[in-house]
Amino acid sequence: MAKVRFTTTICRFRERGEKSGWTYIEIPADKASTLNPGCKKSFRVKGALDHFLINGASLLPMGNGHFILPLNAAIRKGVGKREGASLLVTLETDNAAFKMDADMMLCLKEEPAAYEYFITLTGSHQRYFSKWVSGAKYETTKARRIARIILAMLNKWSYAEMLRAGKIR
């Protein structure tokens, strides 16, 4: 299994549609090609950002062979750095099977129409929802997120549409 190691700078999207406000690092085309030759779609990696270990993180294609690795709040807290800071990156492809959040799947199966729509989504979109639920710190937050996902599936909303609908109050 190929590994890459390089130093990069933490970046942030200002105005970029659904990605506005995202914090991320760029994975140059040559590094991405070493990890997963010829791949032009997202794939999962594991490794370390400085000394903070990651696994099951997705590299997202940005065109011309370049990818980005979004840095969620847990990763940013783990590395203790913000936009503009330098970061030592060590990555390899993560081929472990992704496990959906069990509570989310149980609740979806209890609402057949929601479950039927959920399983039509691509694996990467299903994982967006599952990771959002699994990332909840408190059980009440997790329950609220699962309820929002069920509503989103009944309305046939994407992850982004669900998040935008939650901001309208």
C-alpha cells in the first residue's frame, strides 16, 4: 500500500457554493495519483495530520487530478491549528468497509419511505448523513439529527438541502 508524506497549508473556502466556509487541505495531483492511480472520484484515506491520527476520511476531487481533504471541527481541534498554518500530512488509502451509524439505520428502517429513498443515494452521500449523526457529542443531538435525516429522506432532500432547511427558522 502506497503512502505519501508532505507539508501543506490549511486553507478555507470563502465563496464556493456548498463548500463555502469549509476548512481543508489540498492534496496535489501527484500525491493523489500515488495513493490511488487513475482515480478521479472521492476515496477514503487514513494516516496522520501532524500527530493527529485520522481514518475513513474522504478525499474529494477538485479537477485536474487535485483533491482536497475537508478538516471538520474534530480534526481542527485535534491538530490545534487554523487557516494558514502549516501541516505535516501522512496518508495512505483506507480500504476498510464503512459502517453506517446503527441507530440511524434502525430509525430509517422504521420509516420505510425514508429508508427506500436513503438506499437510492450514492454511498458517499449516505456516509455524509451517517458521519453527521456519529459526530454528535450528546444523545439528544444525535436523536435530533436522526429526526432531521428522516424528514430529509421523506422530502427527498440532499445533505446540503437538509442543512439549509435547518437554518430556515
